[in-house]
Amino acid sequence: MSGDAGLWCDRLVRGLPQHEFDLYALGHGRPQEDAGRVPLPEQVGRVRTAPPWTAPRRAAEDDAVAYGRRARRRFAEHYGELAGALCAGSVTAAGEGDGSGDDARDDCGDGCAASTGADAQADRFASALYGLAELARDEGGLTGALRSEAAVRLLERACRVPGAPPTAREARVPDLLTVAAHLERVLRPLSLDWYGDEDLGAADLCHATAGGPAALPGLLARHFCDVPLLVTEYGVQLRAHYLSLGPDAAAPAVRTLLAAFHGRLATEVYRRAALLTPGNAHTRRWQERCGADRDRIRTVHPGLEAARFAEVGEAPDRADPHTLVWVGRVDPAKDLVSLLHAFAEVRKEAPQARLRIVGEPAGPEGEAYLGHCRALAAHLFPDEAEGVHAVGDNPVSFERIGDPEAPTLPETYAAGAVVVLSSVVEGFPLTLVEAMLCGRATVSTDVGAVVEVIGGTGLVVPPRNPRALAEACVALLRDPERRERLGAAARARALELFTVEQNIEAFHGIYLEIVSRCPVPRYVLDEAGTPLPFAAPAETHVPLRWTGGPGSRLLPGDFPGRPTAHAAARPAPHPASEGAR
């Protein structure tokens, strides 16, 4: 993994030395190879990686297994059922409008199978999915079958049945080929050799660090070996799919079928997980609307290293009282265009105001968007157009962490009197938490989990409303005492709720709870081969001595066994068996 998800997973594994981990990585590819492997703590037993999901088609075909007649018949039965479940009822993608707003942020719409009440179709989808997994295990893989002409014909047949959505019935051959290729890529985890008694089957707990296709190995471990599944989502994979597959990205038939698949898959993941741990209430609402049981949901906020920002947060405020700071990844979802228009209004009320935009562009799209923002800044502030890229007398600057004026992230936050977030789409806003740890007052748009994070310690305005954003910024620039109060309250809130320590402690308790409540069946035999059902009960996962003679006490470290867990797809093996709890 990379980015915030990889950083969170690394902190979790390193922060739980009392657990043993095996790491199973999906999507391992060239960027990870080029970056090299980081040293792993001693509690990590091994690391297994899957072939890259972005492997070229020819490589996938070279690994294909030739099926016999019986296997082809089984594939046709299960894949036909899977396609039929996608075409049953009315399943459309939420937020299909312009795909750019936050319209889908609190409502998963008709794209969630559970919201339609189609429990029978959810069961049909699950049966087909596990049937394909069993076929892959018996025959050595599904790659060739999923890319075959038979798969495309089965999809076409399902789209033509009475009751299929009108957009699906209009699917043409190019649409069906696109859908079949997508399903082959997403279903590659079904063909992995991870589901034996020496791999995921030997785990006490599978912890999937994302929902959607990334949770498939955990689903199969539960199906084949009864290993309990824990799913953590800091961003809803289903919602990300809806937003990425807008009207300009694919034909209506493709959007309908893929929305149905990802909706059914999300429902199955949420139904089968022993516990779900969303990172915020925004994600939790999506999970509930997609069929998750409220009793199996625990919100666990992500944690940041507070010590990194302690020097800035505890030091007296020496920031320029006229400077606004924006920090983040540069892409259209951050809506820097609205921020620049808002800043033009701010300058009318506060002529000394400055705006510092600090961040890296996100790929080619981000580079293009950054160029557009630079041009817009030159147009809005023509007197300072020359040299608008540097800090100085110009009111707007575009910078990156490591530049002379922004050497480190904490110092970047320290340079501003107010930190601004202008996004139109947001999950859990880590930049806001960083600003709060630095004791900065904030102005944010009401998207994603912003209100949950801020909790009254900053100003919140509607998205895509430059005037409201400008008025909030001016209000804080003119009132230093209010800025100081909000900044102090924000730091106190972040230290209470959003630190690495609280995140690790929460997962430690969740691991023990799941293992004690859902122990994996393992049987210990005596010398004569007789089963000993209580030889190693679930309580032995607690690193304390719990048995002994009269008057014995529980002492830390008395029992050598440690609970096992897996981040990314599974926990490590442990010799304990199921017994009295």
C-alpha cells in the first residue's frame, strides 16, 4: 500500500508488538519494487504479494488454465448466476450526475443491493462468487475463463432477460468487453493460492485494510476456513467507484453493470464481516445504508503522530496575521478555483492578505489543474502576475514541501494565521487534523467528515461558495483572539481523538474481542490421537497466566502465546484451538 493507507497500516503493525502479523499485499507493482522494502518489526512473520492487478492482458493469458468440459460447465453456471445477479432489479450508480460534487456523500442510493430489499439477489450473488472461488481452487485459477468469449456471452444473455435495467439491455459488444475485462481484474484474488491451512486458513483473524475488492481474500478465508473478518474503511470504496465512473468515463450500460457489481460486493463484505471499523461517521452511514448491521460497526478514527507537530502546537503563535495557508494534494476535487475566487474577495476587505498554496499535484491531471490555477491567479491579480509562483510581494504563491519558504510540514502550518480547506469531495481530512495539532484556526467546506473532525473548533461553510468562504476567512483574519481560542480548542480535540496511540489501543481491544468471540476451530490431539477440545481455549490469546494453583496471580508476560492478526488481508498462524470461552 502507499499513501495514507500504507502509513496507517505501518503504524498499526509496529504499534502492536503483542500480536503476530503476516502481511498479504494486493496490487503490488513496479512503484513498490522501485521504492524497495522497508525494515519490518519482529512481529511480522512474512510478507506475501499478489501479481500486479495492472498486469498486461498477454501476461494474464499466459497464466491461464485450460478447462475441461466439466470445469467449463461449472464456470458457465456460476458466472451466469453472477451476471444474473447484476442484471436483476434496478441497480444504478449513485451520484451519476456530474460526478464531481458531494451529492453521493451520505446516500449510497440504489447502487447498494441491500437498500433495494433484494436479499435473494444478494444471496444469489454470494453463491455465485464463492462458486467461482471454489472452481478457481479446484482448477488452479480463473484468468482464462473470465477473459473468454463464453464470459462475454453469459453477460450478454443476462442483459437480455426480462426485468433487466433498460441501460443494461442496451449494452453492445464493446460495453460487454469492457465489463468482462473489469470483472476479470477485480476477481483476480479468487485465483490466488492464499487459502490453504498454511496461509490464510491458519490465521486467527483477517484484517482487511479496505473494503471492496481488497476485502475479497478475507471473504474467502471466512468462507473456506471460518476465519473471522475485520474490515477497516477510512474511505468508502463503493463511493469512490461511483465518483470515478461518471458519465464521461464510461457508457451507461458499463456504469450500470459495474455499479451493480460493486454494490453487491460491498453488501456481501458488510454482511460477512465480524466487525466493521469505519474511520468516521460519514463512512459509517454508507455502510449502514449498504446493509451493515449497526451492532457490528465501531467507529475508529485514524491517528496521527502528535509529537511531530508538538513544537508548533505548543509554541507561541508567531504566524503572519495576514496569511492564509492551504495544504494538500492538488487535484480538481480540492476546488482551488473556488479558493482563488474567494481570496479575491478577501483582498477587497483585507488588502494585506496573502494566500499560500502548498502541495504536490496528483498525477498528470493534477499537473494540468495546477497549471490552470496558476493562470487563474495571474488573471485575478494582474498587478502581481509576474512571479506569481514565489513568495514575496505577490498575494498568491504556489509551493511544495521542501521549498525554502516551506521546509517542513509543521513549519508550513505555523506560517499561516488560518488554514483553509476548500474541497468539494473529501473523506477523512487529515490535513485538518494536522492543522488542529498545530493549534491553528481553520475554515473548511462542509464535505465528508469535516464537521465530525472539527467539532465546533473551526468555521465551516458550504462547498463551491467562494463568498461564504471569503467571509469566514475575513472574520478570522480580523479577530486574533478568536483565532487563538479556536486554535487551542482544536489542538485539545485532536490530542483527545486523533492520535496514533488511541487508534492502536482501539484495534488492540478489537482484535482480542473478535478472537475471543469467534475463535478459529483448531483441534489438539493427545499422544493417543484423542481430541483435546479444551487444551488451548480462546483465553490463551491474552498474554497473561490465567491458570495455576491456589493463590496464583496473573502476571504480565507469564504466558508466551500472543494473539495473531493480519493487516491487508490476514493475521498470522497461532497454535490455539477453540474451546471454552
